[in-house]
Amino acid sequence: MTVIILILGILFGLTLQYASLNKYNTISGMATLENLSVAKAIAVAIGVGAILVNIEIGLGLASYHVKPLIVGGIVLGGILFGMGMAILGYCPGTLAVSLGEGALDALAGIVGALLGGLAYTLLLPFIKEILGPDLGTHSLQTAVSSKVVFYILIFIIGAIFIWVAFWMNKKEKNTNNRWLYAGIALAVLNVIVFLHVATDRIIGASTTYPYLADLLTGTTQNDYFTKIQKPGNWEAIFLAGAFLAGLIGSLVKKDFKIKLIHENWEKYKGHSSVKRVIWAFVGGFILLFGARMAGGCTSGHILSGGMQLAFSSMVFAVVVFASLLVTGKFFYKK
């Protein structure tokens, strides 16, 4: 099973790398609305994935893994996640791929994320009250009683997501279609991961950080670590594969490069290495703390949850993108 998870992680990393969805310039560019590749790929992945995943579940080949709509955690966590994503320029999953390519700011973000995960483990007993209320695991499937109506809506909603992606591409006037192929590949990869005969779970990344941080510091004698131990181990192996994809892919393409200051950061924030390291660390900390409050990240919540048309994931996605754009507007000023 370890080898299978590692291979899935490699495929995930290569997909992101193919369309440059892991890179700082791409993600920070989305925060300033200068690069819509990530948003387009996510929209296509959700659109295609919603159709395929729900069909495979309907055929009994997979199961739903819907995250609960814990209002406080989803909203507050989504705000923090969007802020961290804009400042850091990476997601929990893309950090591993970019580190493999030689991005030192990704390393600073990983350190911040590990400490953010540890902080969440330690502070969880004191902040439980603000995470609720828990409205349960609801999705389109639980809201619609008629199977015929449900599948009609699945195809309509899937088509709308795909249309939105092409509409954004038309507005952006981009002739590079790598985002499209990557989005379809991410949908297919999720379909594979969902299968009972594969791993019977969703793709995820953020649980890796508190899992590893708690292990490294010996902070394991608590309910939270017990809860995240199994998924954390899975995701750690998965991200190891993503890291290998970034490393091997960049070496094969001969574009591996140790780099700290990226073009978009230099454009808005200047040349200071110290400044970039500090903000990458802070962004990683905020990003991960928010992900843990919400119970997931871009991979596990927005993509995998979006494909299941989970209400919690839809709310999280809206909050994250709103927070990302607001933070980008104020943080990235020339």
C-alpha cells in the first residue's frame, strides 16, 4: 500500500508541475488576479470530478467522504487559509512539489506549517468552542431524494463548473491549455483514490504537518493525534511522492534551481531574502492553522470535497477565495 500511495503522490506532483500549478508565481498571481491557472484547473477538476466521482459511488465502486460543516472552523479557518495562501504563495500540497524543485521559500513555509500544525494540536482544547456548531456531513446527495434528479443536477453543475473555467480563460486570453489537461488529470486521480480497490479515501495534504510535528516533538498523548495518526501517515507518504515528482521532474527538464526570491515577489516586495523567509514562514503558519481549523485544504476540501458537492467544502472554497483576493489586494502593493 505504501508504494501505491507514493505513486499516487508522484502522479499528483507531476500533474501540478506540468501546468506550473505548484509555483509561487502562479498562486500569488491568482491572489492579484494576474494568473487564473489555479482557479481554472480547480473549476475543471471539480466539474469533471463531480460527474465521475458520483457515478463511481453510485455504481458501488467508492464511498462518500464528506467533511462536516463545522461553521466556525470552516469560516474562520477559511479566512486564515486564504490569507496564508496569498502571503506564502503555496498550498500544503504544492509546498512539497516546489521544495523538490529547489524553492527555499517553500522550505520556510514548510517549517511555518509544521509549527502551525503543532500549535493547533496544543491549542485545540482551548479553541473548541469557536469551531462549532457542527451542522453535519451534508452534500447534494443528502439534499436530493430522487436519484434521477440528483444525477441530472450532477451533470448540470459539473457543466457549469467547466463553463466557468473556459469563461475565465476567455477573459484571461490565455492560449496555454495546460491548466485544462491538469484539471482533468486531477479529477481522474481523485476517481482512482476514491476507489474501494485503491485507497478508499480522499486526496489530502494538510494533516501531514500536525502529524509530523507532533511525532517530532513527542506530542502524541492527546485525542487529536490519535484522530489524525492514520490519515497523517497516508498524507505524509503521498506528499513524499509529490516531493519526488518535483525533484525528478525538474531534474529531467533541467530546470531544477535553488531559488528564494521569485519574480512576482520581487515585483511587489523587493529583493530582501530575510523579508521573504519571514513572510513565507508566517504564511505557512497561518495557512496550516487555518487548514486544521477547517478540517482540510485545497486538496482535501476544495478539490475532493468539491467533487462530492459537499456543502462544507463549497462554503470553505468561497471563503478561501474571498480571503485570498482581499489579502492579495492589500499585501501585494507595488
